Amino acid sequence: MYTNDFYIQAFTSAKEIISDLVANVDDRMFNTPPAENKWCIGEIISHLIQTNKKYLEVLEDKILGDTSGLKKGNGPYKHPIHLRWFIKVVSPEFKKAVPTLPPFEPIAIKDLNKSQLLEEFKAIQDRYLAIISKAEKENLHLGKIKVGNPIYPFIKMSVSACLAVNEAHQRRHFQQVEDILAQS
């Protein structure tokens, strides 16, 4: 399932999905939480941006620099059971609420700007695509190249696992936005 093509399709389509989801959302709805202690659509997108930025720091540092010592090969990529579990927890299929770590908290509602957030979100998807493109060009095995988790660096994850976590996490929050829109 996890291949370079899968990731390319996922991060490319994420740009269209987010645009389609919020195309007809006005600023009031974008910045108004649907209920007490719930995030508004802008906060959801901001949270995705904050999370992706943290992961991209470690991924870009590893892949966009000198890759001469990195393992070669290609997918499909497999992840150990604990990372498969984590991917499931951050996916839309997992229905329980998952607490957000402070570094991944969204910016304050007063600072939310729809067009700016959408532009930043799309730029982040392009950064993921640049990592995958370089990996393909240099035949890097994303399942065997390890990085430290951006919050807990002692926890090692493959680049592929990091990509899979963020792909699933984005889908989870796309579903959350769809749910908000369905309630309005």
C-alpha cells in the first residue's frame, strides 16, 4: 500500500481536497467553533500546518541534504506494528478523540486568515512532494531511512512512516471539516 506513488497521489490530492472543502466557507464559519471546546475549520487547518511543519523539519533535514550514505531501494514500504497502530490512531477510521500535544496546537482564532492558511497548507504538500521526488530521483528507500520523531527524537521512525502518519492525519481532519460542514 505505501509506495512513492501512493504518497505522491495523497499529497497532491490533499491540495484539491482542502480547497474543495472550504471553497464556499465564509470567514465567519471558518473562524467559528462548531461547539464549545471544538476547533473551528481554521484551527483544524492551522493544526495540520503546525504538525506538518514539525515533521517536515526532520524529513527535509534527512532527505534534501547529502543523501550519499542513505539506503537505496524502493517500496512498497512496510511499517512495524507500533507504527501501524499509530497510523491507525491518527486516521479517520479511529473514532476516539486524541489529545493534541502543545507543539501541534493551532494558532489563535484571531490570527486565522483563510487564504493565508490555504496557501501555507498547499505549500506544505509541495514540500512533501519535493522529498518524494528527490527520493525517487536518487532511489532512496524511504522505509529503511530513519529519522527521530519531531517531538520525541529518541523514537525512530522511517521516512515512510512519517509520511504515512501525516497522510492519515490529514484525512482524519478532512473528515472533521466535512462533519462540521454537514452540521451547518
